[in-house]
Amino acid sequence: MKKQHIALALLLAGASGASHAAEEIRYLLWDAAQKPAYQACAAAFEQANPDLKVKVVQKGWGDYWTELTTGFIAGTAPDVFTNHLSRYPEFVANGQLLDLAPLIARDKLATNVYYPGLYEAWSRGDQQYGLPKDWDTIALVYNKAMLKDAGVTPEELRELNWNPRDGGSFGTMIARLSRDEAGHDGLSPDFDPKKVKVRGFQTSGAGGMSGQTEWSHFAVSNGFRYYDGPWSKHFNYADPKLAETLTWLADLSKKGYSAPLSDVSKLGASALFAAGKVAMVPDGAWMVGWYKDNARFEVGYTLLPAGPQGRATMFNGLADSIWSGSKHKEAAWKWVRFLGSSDCQSIVARSGVVFPAIRDLTETTLEARRAKGIDASAFVEMTQAKTFLPPIADRASQINTVVLSAIENVLLGKAEAQPALSAANAKVNEIAAK
């Protein structure tokens, strides 16, 4: 009997231990700079939910989407992952995302705490495919020393205007900040565009169907509209407003004020800027930490130039989504709900790495960045300009391939903008209509 009692006790102990084993949730994100903040969120979540464990995994942008799509096919995708507006329509079409709407309704989750438009961007009809995690705008990044040496004040930068005909005061500023090897600036008749030491301005490439940091702000401030709205079947890439914008950008390279697209594709605009080869670049709010770590000079942030239709910026927002094939859906929902809460987003705000989706935490993020010597207020000011979401559409990857190729040819000088974009738009609308 004694042995039987011992065996029973061991069996019960084993069963008790098994029942208390933590259920693991795999969470995938792509930004290495954000991983520490979300590991801190995971620690807080696990403390409040001792029966759950979060494994935070980070993969670089290129590998990220490959791993995710491969995981969907193989049945090994993460339970929860950071999602992008340009990617999620394809996931929805393939049934790879869990509809959060019933869970949100069941738990009576307040969704009016986020910046206007962020929550709705992840909806299609009555379905909801993500909870907002952050937001970003585009601003103008500049080398403080270069501008000071050129006699340019921060106040002067804030008042710049742009147009596709002559570039406006912004175009003049770009020329003024460009320097050839002999020290002549771009306004000098002696400026040599074939022997340039410093470019006045640089975008990061062709940008595909959204042109987020590359051309979107110029084109939209010039009157361009991508389409009639999210999930539209008709696109407007043949709009002359876009063609003249891209022609202006291509001309900057011909004049020596920007690097050729071939050079940018190899190195990247941010790297050229950090190396002191460029005076100004347009970039996103998520990059301020990168510039702090990589530029060996003081970096400033200011408003984008106002175009013929005013000032404009893409307003993008990431979200956390749940894989429909997850075996831990309820646990995954608890984690996503926590990620979208002030408990987690305040941790992210205090890290200063990105602006959380909850509007009341914006000032916390600004303060965290000020403590690191960064004034990121220009990104917040840009939310008061004309804001627009990146294109949200079915078959976005196919559309992107077509538009990217056409814009690359324009910027490389291989094609005239209007005919190239008109041909591309015809293909795009054929794809969208399927």
C-alpha cells in the first residue's frame, strides 16, 4: 500500500506540474530597435498572466516576409505578428488572418483611444484584422552643420515651398546645399554636376506603389490621388500630377543635386546622409534612433515643403495580427489586446523608439526622445498637414511590381514619365479588376 501511495503521489505531482506548464505564444516583428521595448512588454504581460509565455522573435525586413509566408504554407507561422497595411489584404484574401471583431465586441474593447483612422485602416466590412500598435509620418531630415555653413536657418527650412516646374524655394535650397569638388554650390554657373562632393537632397529610390518616403508627399501635395479609396479597383498612376513629380525628381539627378538611382539602390539614402554625402533626406519617424546611432553629426528634423496643394505626408500605422492557423488563439488574443493597451504602449512610448498608436502617449514619446537629444516634434506637426494612408488593395504585390518597374525606369532616365506611367496604370487596373 505504501508503494501505491507513493506512486499515486508522484502521478498527481506530475499531472499538477503539467497543468501549470506555461502556454507559449510566438510573436514576430521586423525592427531590431523595437525588440527591447516589446520584450519589456512581454515581461509585464507574463507577470500578469503567469500561465502564458511570449517568445519575441525578430527578423530583418526582407527575411521577415519570407519567413511569414513560408510559415503560413508550412503551418509554422507565429501566433501573432507585426503587420503592414500594404501586406494584409493579401493575407486576408488567403484566409491567413483571424477576424478580431468578435473578440473586440465580446471584451467591449475601447477602440477610440487610437489616432483617428488607425483602427479603421485595418477593417474590411465588419471584419477587423489588427489592433493598432504605432503610427508614423514623414519629415525632412537635415545635417545641421551643413545648413549652418550655408547660412540656412531652421526657420527658413520650415517655410520652404515646392512645385514640379522649378522646384520652388525648396528646389533653390537643394541647389544651394549641393557642392562640387571645387567648392561651388549648385547655384553657381561653375558647378560641375559630374564631380559632386555633397548632394543637396536625396530620396531613397523608386518606392513602388506607395512611394512612402520617396515621392508620395511631393505627388499628393501636387494634387495626385492613388485611387478612390481603400480596396478600390481603379488606380490613378497615369495622373500627370505624378508624372511631373517624378520627372522633377529625375531631373535632380541629372543636375547633380541628387545621386543617381543606381547609387542609391546600392547604398540607401539614409547611409549616404549618415556618411555626409547628402544634406537633406525625407524619412519616417521610425528612423530617428537610427540617425542618432549612425550619423556622426547633429541631425535636425523639420516639416516637408508645402506643395501647390499644401503640405502632405503619408500617415502609416502598423498593427498586430493573429494567424488564423494558431493553436493558441485565445492566448494570442490576450497578447494582442495587451499590445494594443496603454500598459504596453506606455512602455514603448518611454523607450522613444516609435510613436504608439494611443494618441495620449505622443508627448511621452517626444519627452523620451528629447532626453536623448532628439527633437522629433516635426513628425507630430506633420499630422496636422494633409495626411493619407498607403494604398490598401487586393493583389498589392502584383501591382507593386508593375509600378516599381515603371518608376525605376523613369528615375534611371530609361523612359519618359507620362507614357511609362500610363502603360503601367493600364496593367495595374487589369490586375485590380480581377
